Amino acid sequence: MNAPLKVDTARVKDYFLTLQQSIVSGLEALDGTPFQTDRWTREQGGGGVSRLLENGQVFERAGVLFSHVMGDTLPASATSHRPAVAGRRWEAMGVSLVLHPDNPFVPTTHMNVRMFVAYAQPGSEDHDIFWFGGGMDLTPYYVFEEDAKHFHQSCYDALNAHDPALYPAYKAWCDEYFYLKHRQETRGVGGVFFDDLNEPGFEESFSITRSVGDAFLGAYQPIVQKRQQLPFEPLHKDFQHYRRGRYVEFNLVFDRGTLFGLQSGGRTESILMSMPPVVNWRYDWHPAPGSEEAKLYEYLTPKDWLACE
């Protein structure tokens, strides 16, 4: 993790801004509704651009965020498993998105690509440290196996050109990370997740991160196009609202990105844009045995999607 290589933050920032606009343009074409733009600044340093769509034709809420923030001391969420960087001046930037569709047969999805730099203390013999991270995952309410396989195939294709070992490792990391321990279930059908990436060097680490970001629209867009016109009943919508509660639980209890944003003095409105607009919780509720809703629970455990027929 201590690679003493020059980090081209300007090039990374240009890519993230271009990626944000590319994804927003793709989602606007899907939905037919323009995103609003909210530019913000952070008192401690930096700022960002929040792109938001609410009550669209396809998406009940869609947030695609770019942030570039910096500070004098990394917050606890960034140093808990990196004690060597505690107390350092830092810089972080990235694109994150969460899409909550209206139709319960279209899955919720998340994607994030990011870079951190922890700068060496002046006069020390330490080096500046960088790392990339990110990933994407799919959270359906009603599972179509072909959709999950397509999503995972897109993740595999994005990573396999770099190293055949990456997809299996990042897929397993995703299954482990997006796991609700108190529910003993995965958040959805997974995808890929990685963090602390710098061992291949700056150029290759940046290239892997770009491959993940660039793969997102191709992984998700066809699923939306295939499912967005399916008719649904109030029962389906009610189940979607109930299962969205799991999404909220993960984001507020486990998600390091949410914790980092709040602990580092980020913009609360942008950080919590990932929350679904309508959620229901019920006490000790379970779907009827044999129902379509009950089938979801068969998939909330790690599965080898590429091996599916």
C-alpha cells in the first residue's frame, strides 16, 4: 500500500466528471426526464456536483454524484483499517450513484468509483499513498436470473482483460461487503467490489477503475429496457417498499462511503440522496410460503451467476 508513485489527480478528476455526465445522459435517454444539477462547496475544502432526478417516468429517484473533497486529517472511517495514514492530509474524489426505479420488476442498483490520496507529513520519510476503490451491485425485488447473469457477465468482461483473477476476487468481496449481518442475507444478487487498489501502480489501478465505471451503463441499461414496461400490482409495489428497508439499513449501518461522507463534513443532502423516497418497515413480517415474494429469499446468498444456464 506504500507505492511512492506520482498521482495524476487532475486526470482522475477529468475522468470522473466525464463519467458522471455520460451516465446521466444515458439515464436521461432511458427516463425521458432531465436531471437537475446542484453544485455545492464544502467549508473544509472542495465540493461537488449532485445530479438528481425524482418522480421520473422510470426512476422514482436517481442520484449520480461527483465529489472532490480534502482535509487535514482523515476521518475514522478511512483509517480504521489503515492506521498508517492516520493524521495525514488527504484528498478524495469519485462518482457514486444509486438508482431507485418505480417499477418493482426493475432492480435498484448502485455504482461507485473513487480515489483517495493520503499525503506524507512534511519532513517525514513516508511517501504519499493512493488507493482506488469501487464496484457495482444489483438489488432486485423480483429476481430474473437472466438479468443477474447479464449484470455479472458485464462485470466479468470489464475485469477479465486486466487479470482473470480480478472478477472472482471482487465478486467474493462484494458478496462479503454487501452482507447484512443482522439479517443474515446479502443486500441483493451482488456484483463486484474492490478497495485499497494500488499494488499494480497508478496507471493500471486507474485503468481497472475506469473499466468498472465504463461498464455500468451496459450492465444496467438492458435490464431496465427489458423490465420497465412490465405491469405490476399494489402487492408488488408494497413488497418493493418493504425490501427497500434493507437498503436503508445497510447504508446507515455498514456503508463506509456514507460514514466517510458524514464524518468528513460532507454535504448531508448529497450523501443521503442514496436513500429511497418511500420505505416501509413491518414487525417480524414474512412473505407467504411459495409466493413470488418468498422466492427472492432463495437468492440472498452468494451464487455463481456465470455458471447459470
